Amino acid sequence: MNTEKHLDNYLKHFNRIKAEHLKNHGLSLLPKMKDVENILDYLTELFFPGDLKDISISTLEDEVRYYMQHLSNHLYKQIFIAYRYENPDMGECEAREKTEAVIDSLLENLGKIRQLIKLDAQAGFDGDPAAQSLHEIILCYPAIRALSVHRVAHHLYNQGVPLIPRMMNEIVHRETGMDIHPGAHIGKSFFVDHGTGVVIGETAVIGDHVKLYQGVTLGALSFPKDSCGSLIRGTKRHPTIKNNVTIYANATILGDITIGENSIIGSSAWITRDIPDNSRVLPKDPEIVITQRHERQTRG
């Protein structure tokens, strides 16, 4: 089928292309999800070495050097592309300088990030009697995968890197069912048991030694708008969870509110106001209706 007759009409729907040079417009490279997925694999190997794909690698130092170099090279390319795509007026030299600064900052802080992930894993082991070892937590629990990526994505987000942090967390969202925006601040020794269905919004702040269960939402109650009706971005609109809080399955906490230290939030609670320190919040028991079923007659 000849598609040429449809080409010009379709190209007119791209805002970045002017009508006078429809057919000769240069394309801007986009970061690719597949390439970011490879970067996450390199991160996993750096945080938890042991998958020796190259038989020439025989020491921990060799393996770390190998994956750090691959991480640096691939992440550099994707961040550089993201800067140029999101900021078309940014020159190549400026984009390279910004990208190099981001990579240097990440590598410099990679050890500190790994220490936080180890504390997350230890919190998981300490709080789950079903876990047989710390290695089981690290290798099998989705929370460690999600938190490992989130802590790196959060660092890049704070450095002002466009697109890549969100792509990282969306990849993990697909893998684990945990949706954690890279802007969310998460303290040390954090763990999510089971994990599926957890949502943590962009401006959420979570303290130290906090534990969540599956289905918990730390979301926004409303979205403020300006006088023109457009959303006001960058405002605090998600909860702050103080230290030593436990939030059980399917609890929903909405808005810029604070859950006080040492509090326990029961399953399926719906909270839209501040909770004082040392509180226990439990929804009323739902009414349970039990009816007697008639036994089926046995046929001879």
C-alpha cells in the first residue's frame, strides 16, 4: 500500500516541525526504556556482586570495576540524550558538562546508597519471620529491587536529571507492582512487606525505620491550581511519615498531612488529617453477615 499520500498530513501534527521543512527535519534522540533497563541491571550487579558473566573476572575488585565502567558509559549516554531532548537550546558542550557532573556525583555517593540499601534489607529481615536469611531478602523480595532503584533515581532526580529517574522507577513499577515516584524522600531502614500495589507520591517524606505493607497509598488529596486553572507543580501535596511508623495493608493516607512518630496505622484505614505521635489508628470492624448454606443432597 502506498503511504506517501498520507505522510505530509501526518507530519503536520508534530508541533516541533514547521510546515516549510516537513520532510527534512532532523530528529532528536530519545532515551530508550530498553537501555535504561540495562543500566538497572548494571546497578544491581554493583550493589550485589556475584553474577560473573565474564570468566576473566576473578576478584571483587575486577567485577566492581567492570560494572562501574559499564554503568558510567551507558548512563552517561542516556542522561546526555535526556538533557538535549528536554532542553533543545542547550548546547552539546553544556550538556556534556552537566552529564559528567551528574555521573561523578552518583559514583561518589554510590557507596552511601549501597549502605542505605543494606539497612533496608536488614529491616526486612528483622521484621519478617518468614525470611530465612538476609540473602533471601536481597535476592527474592521485590522491595529491595524497588528501593535499590529508587535510591539511585532519587539522587538523579535531585540533581535535576530529566526523564531518566522517572523511567527507572516506571521499569521497577512494571516489575514489582510498587509505584514510587523518584521525588519521594525515604529515610533509612525502610521496608515494604509483599509490596504489590504500594503507591508513594512525589512529595512524600518518609522517616527512618518505617514499614509498609501491600496496597498502601501515600497520595495527594487534591491538586492546587493557579488563577488560570493550571496545576501548580512542586507544592507539597503528599504525606509526611515520621520515624518508627508501621502502616498495614491497603491503608490510604492522602494530602500534606503528618503521621506522628511511633504510630500504627491499621489495615484499610482512610486518613486525611494529621495523626499525633504514639497513635494507633484502626477503622471500625466491618459488619460481617453469615448465612447458613443448605447441604447438597448426596445422590445414590
